[in-house]
Amino acid sequence: MPTMDNTLSHLLMDWFTRHQRDLPWRRTYSPYHVWISEIMLQQTQMERGVEYFNRWMRKLPDVEALAEAREDDVLKLWEGLGYYSRARNLHRAACILCSVHGGCFPSTPEELQKLPGIGPYTARAIASIAFERDVCVVDANVERVCSRLYNIDTPVKNRDTRKRIEEICEALLPPGQARIFNQAVMEFGSLLCSPRTPGCPVCPVREFCAALREGVVDQRPVLRPPAKPIFLDMATGVLRREGRFFVQKRLSDDVWGNLWEFPGGVVEQGESPEQAVIREYLEETGLTVSRPAPIGRFKHSYTRYRITLHAFFVEAETVAPVALTAAQEYRWSTWEEVCSLAFPAGHRKLVEHLSLLRKFEMETNS
């Protein structure tokens, strides 16, 4: 049986050169492109990431354009990817790159980690893929590949296991080839050594795979039990006055900070969604609303939370001055203006639903 030496690394890199996906950032390997792609692909499937990447680059083709953009426009481009702090950190980091570094990226992981939103993984990815620094990158795909090749029977998120995987990758990394090696292992894990249906019969490194020899491929990697989901009911109200809609901008340090929303909140124990939306409007805006008319229910997930958003049309009982308690800004916006704003997932689904209703009504009445 072949020994575990450079043969393994070169087999993986050879597989990558023949099977790698044609991804837009791989056509340039510019630091800006690699950075944006790495941030976007966190918690995002590849196909969706490519779509967002291409749309982003049409609007913000370089770090200078990102630094000069309004945060609201950056958040709108990010809308639908979730974890909006990533977009805010991209904007902050771009401003620092332009004001401190003359628009140029530092090339070492240590310097890259000084930028907002860039942790150890992303720093090493940019350093190795954009600048070809000899550092390893360990993501979930790499964890899976190493766990199977070496039949690692301890949870991959344990500190000692993580350290062992990093040491394995460092030993396998051919000097001067970090760009292709790191991408090869990640791509191999994504396309061939996949979680549920790995392509063991056609695997180019199957002779090295200890888990395959032991018949435990489906048991590697060892994962911790997932956290139990938390289910929440929330209520929100769409208030219209003289053709304009009331929207408010969330506090910058809040969940979904700096995104826009229709007022609302969690349905408390013992109250109905209708009662909740009336109470939340008064608490958050000082406005008294009534007659909640159902629009629909919209489901979305956020980390451990499984949220059902109950949406209503509401009417204003008073025209008292607005007194915000849970937002930094409010507007009475036309529907076109509403559609140009960035919303959290549940509210975005609500906006899309209402846009379809408005379109249907216009077509029906024409």
C-alpha cells in the first residue's frame, strides 16, 4: 500500500486541476475577489454564493467602490444572505483598507486579522489563495476529508482534534502550492468526499483512506449533537397613510442591526398575534393601531431560532408624534422606496408577498 507522503497531496491537486468548478473569483485570484467570496460563502451554498458574488461585483467591482458605497446600499446587496454583520464588516474593512493601506490588502494572516470581520480561517484563506502564502485552511470539508483519511474518531470541533487536523494539513502542504492545495482539499470534500454520498468507488485516494478500510466512512467525521431549535412566534404590522408606509431602522447593535422593518416583536405568552402587534406598535413607536387584518405567515430561521412571522395590515387610531424605543430612524416611504431597502428574512418575504399582491391588483384593475 502506498505510504502517506507527498503522493497523497499530488493526487488531490491533480484531481482538482481536472475537476475544479469554474468559479468567478478563480479567474482572477485578486485579493478583493477572494475576500468577498470567502465572506459570502460562510453559511451559504455555492450556487447561491456565485449569484450574489456576480451581482455584488457589478455594483461594487473593487475595494474603493465598496468603501465609497452607502451602508444601506451594501446591506441591500447582501439582503437574503443573512448574518448581516458580515456585510457591515465588509464595508468597515474596505474603509480601513482605503484610508490606512491605500486600497491594498496586507498579505499575511496576522495583518489580515486586524481588519473587521476577518478571523483566523478567512485570513488564512485570503493569504494562501490570493497571495500564495504557505498556510493551511481548515473548513468543514477539510475536516471531513482528514477525518476519513485518518479515521479520526473524536469530534472534529474538539480543540485537540482540530489541532491534529491542522497538523495533518501542514504536513501535507507542498511548499509554494498553498493556493491549489487548499482549494483541492476543500473542493474534494465538497464534490467527492461529500457528507452523505461520498464517491468512494472513484476516489483517487481511496487506498489511503483508513475509514474506508475500516468500513466507517458514514461515521466520519464525528459531530456533536445539534442544538435544539427554539421556536418563536412574532407579529408585525404594515401601516399605510396617504399612500406611504411606516418603516423603521433597527438599532446598529441589535440583531439584524441597521436593517429596516415594519414594527413588531415577539408574541408573549397568553396573547394572540393580533394583540401582540397592537402592543408592539405602541411600545416601539408610541402609535396606537387597531383592526389588524391578516396578510399571512412567513417562516424563516436564524441560528437556533425557527421563527413564524404573523403579518397584519393595521390602521392608526391616532396621529401622535412618533416616539421610537427600538429603532434609530423611521420613514413614511412609498412602496418603491420600501422595496429598495434591506430587510431581515421574514420581513423581506413579507415585502415580496405584498409586491406580488400589488402587481396582481394592478393587472386585475387594468
